[in-house]
Amino acid sequence: MLVGVIPIALKMFPFRGLFETVIIIASTMNNPDWIFWHNGPVESDIMPRLVAEFPGFRSRWEKHVESWNGKPAGNYNAITQFVCFVVEDLYPSGKTQEVQRLFDMMEDWLKNGSNGVQELVVVGFFEDLQNLASQQAFGKEAFVPFLGPKSREEWDELERYWAGKSNIPRSSSPRGCSDP
């Protein structure tokens, strides 16, 4: 039944960008009961995009995937590997233009991503970045100049949270870098 519905959906919502998702729940015939449309990235878009955009991350990513025997490790474990790349390789090597490009992507995902993507950016990327960069000589403050307005708002909210001055729910304990 879904195959018969997809052409209707594509006519209704022509594909216009890299990150467009159309989910249709159909009952009978070709009449969809509900149509959810999101014009932005979803969680499954994030890691392939980061691997493609940052070639220096590929070897770390491949080791990570291999360590999980090709099974999904989960979005938060995956994003932690990328944060380790940023903290241990990208930033220390002085590639500030690439760091800025990364933070511009995160800003865009906070503005245009699905709720799951926004949570992954904040709780996965920013929270891990604050925790892991705090263990480096340059500290987490080194990344503040790269933050866009929405990113800065979320970054500050995480800081208030860890200081005990926020009501947002706490995530699990901080994850760390390790060779996969």
C-alpha cells in the first residue's frame, strides 16, 4: 500500500533539498491518513554527513564501526567519536576554518533539524564537547567564538544545567574518548 502512496506524496511535496523527509501512514486505497513532512536533517543523516564533510574523521569512524562489528552503536556513541576527533585532532591542528564550518553546520541543524537532531547536537555534540574539551589545556572556552546565536543559547543552557541552575533533564554520565 505504501508504494501506491509515495507517488502522490512526491507530487504533493516535490523533492527540493538534501534533507527532506516525508512519512506517510496510510490506511486504505491511496488516501493517506497522516502526512508528516520535515524539511531538514533527521538523526540518520548526521553521521554520514560528518564523515563526508570531514575526511580526517573517516579512519576514526571506520575503527569505531569495526569495534561494534558493523552493528549500530547508537547516535550518541557515534557523535562522541566525532567530538573526540574535534577535540583531539581538528582543533589542536589549528584548522579553525574547518572548526567554524562544523559549528555553522551545528547551528543550521539546531535551526532546521528534526527534534531528534536538535537533541543530538545539544546533548550529544555540545555536552560531550564541553566535557571532553575541559580535559584539554585549551579548555571548552576555546570553542565559544565558533558558536552561532542558537548554539550559544544551548551552550549556555548546558552550562547553567551543570551548575545546577537549570530545569532541563540530565543526560547520562559524560562519555569519553577511547581508541575503538
